[in-house]
Amino acid sequence: MISVTKLLHNTAHSGDRIRYSGRDDRFPAVLVMNITRNCNLRCAHCYSSSGGGRFTDMSFEVWKKAIETAADMGVSNVLVSGGEPLVRKDAVELIRLMNDAGMKIGLSTNGTAITEQMARRLAGLVDYAGISIDGPRTVHDEFRGVDGAYEASLKGIANAMEAGIKVGLRFSITRLNAPYIGNIFELAMSFGIGRICFYHLAYAGRGGAEMDIDNRTRLEVTEKIFRLTEEDSDILTADNAVDGLHIYAMTGEKRVLDLLRKNGGNRSGERIADISPDGTVYPDQFTHAPIGRIEELRRIWEEPDALVSKLRDRKKLLECRDCRYLDACNGNLRGRALALTGNLWGKDPSCYLREIGEKYPDMLPGMQ
Ligand code: SF4
């Protein structure tokens, strides 16, 4: 994740300690737990192809064991996701277990199930709720596949805030909604929400490459995000480490490049892991190269197999290994390269370094 606010304005925010500490602990800094594949919406870009209630989730006991193991390993940050995690009947009980284990919990939700009662149950358990809004009402509802989804999500935001839960907005950038970056900033402001996370499309599930913007548009869209980022906000982008290089080129500040190098770029399979709804463990939510099973979390980390070892030492394997910014990016998102080229070490199609170099030739010489 790129903290746009931190890189642009050098202000401190939650999560920066993990992002820019340069620490290299022997466990995932962030473990994503997709506790269900069921969902009450049917989003066009869903990375887990969720929808409806037809999937059989893993049992409470299996997840309980995984939470205990993760806590014992030292995992302190969990992202609870789905599907829509709150359609799972025992979701709050699972979240309570994580909280009891001392974990910091981010909840990734469409917000529609956050009733007043649900908000009261979650208050004090989750560190923040990231609620997805993908544009103005009509765009959002089309995107989410359900009329009224926008209103329901807004109600969820209000309920969560009323209960004292810290709320952030999440926006997935696609061809459908790229023109509406300004709207999401306005919406956040109308609620008094400082945190927005913009997700680049990762080519998983229903969110295939055909929904993505091209890299010239990506340059414009990210530039708009950066220009709208105020000093007192908490703006992030996810799944494209090249955004950091874009900020470096825009600002011309070496401090930015130093921070990016400290962060090390994409760390899927090193500092991040994902447990999918069926118990398969992946390097992240989008990189569909299995690294083990939920029952062997500790073994995956402490006795890494060939694939995990390669992910942790990927630089020499990458197609873009000669890039001069490799130590600040680490080859970007492997899942996108895998999805588009079939080669886990291939070039990430969303690397827009060339487009940045064309716009800022003095900052990134030789990149155009
Ligand atoms: S060429 Fe590779 S390492 Fe360089 S910025 Fe692009 S994805 Fe990152």
C-alpha cells in the first residue's frame, strides 16, 4: 500500500510504522482472512467471484484454529474480508476472537449489513471499517449489481460512525468509474471521513483486465488523486507500487524515494498472505499461486517451500529485474502478471513507469 498523504506531505498516519519501518519480521505483517465467499451483492469487479449464499464456508473451528496459530506466530494485523464478511452468521464471534488475541482488525465490507445493531456489536472490536463506494449512486449500483446498494452502504457508513467505528472509503479503479475520483473525495468530506483507499484492479475473479484503465489514463487518474490529497487526510493507494514512483517524480523529493526503498515495494508472500474462503493460502488476495493450506500457516512461514522462497527473493527472477527502481517497487503485483501472461515473474501490465517518465523526463531520465 502506498500512503499518498505520507509521501506527499510527510505526515504520520496509522499503518506507516508497518509500511516504512524497514522491519523484516518472520511472519506476515498483514494477514487477509476471507471468512466467506457469500455476498449480498454481485459486484462487477469482485476478486473472489462472490455472490449469493450458495457457498459452504469453512467451519468456525477451522477459522478459530487459524486465528490462534496466527496470533501465536506474531501476526498482529488482520484484514477481515470475503465475499461480504458480515453475511457470515458468526462473523462477529470470529472478529471477537481476533480482538481477544490482540490483533488489530481492518474490516473490508460493502457496508450494507452494518445496521445500527451490527455497528454496536462491532464497535470496540474493529480498528477500522473500509467501506466500498465505487462512484455516484447510479454508477455504484450498476457496479454492485443491486439497485439501492449505494443507499444501503451510505446507511452502513452512518451507522458505523455513529457507533464510534473509524471508517475509511474504498474505491476500486476501473473503466466504469475512473471519471468519478472527485465524487469520492466529496462524499468522504460530506461524512467527515479522512481516509480513502484507491485500489488498482488486480485481474482476479470477475475483475478481469478488460475492466482496467490503460496506463495513460492511470497516470491521469492517480495524478488527480494526488492533487486532491490534503495534508490532514489519510489517502492510500493499493496494488500498484509504481504510484510511489509517480509521487517521487511529481515532487522531486529524494525523501520520497528513500521511504519507498525502506518499504521495499510489493511484499506479497513475504509480509502479506491471504487465506481464501476454501482454506487455500495465497501470497495475497489476487495472486492465485497457492502457497499452502490454512492448517499449515506456521509451516508456510517458518519452513518456506520453493515458491515462497522465490517470492521472498524474487528480484533476480523478474522480467523487469534491470529496472533501476526495483528496490522501491519489487516488480509490483505478481498476480496481474500471472493472470495476463501466465508467468508469475512476467511484467506487471499496470506498471506505468514509462508514462511517468514521459511526463517527468527530468525526474525519471531514460524511462520514456
Ligand atoms: S519495471 Fe518493474 S520494478 Fe520497475 S517500476 Fe515497473 S514493475 Fe516496478
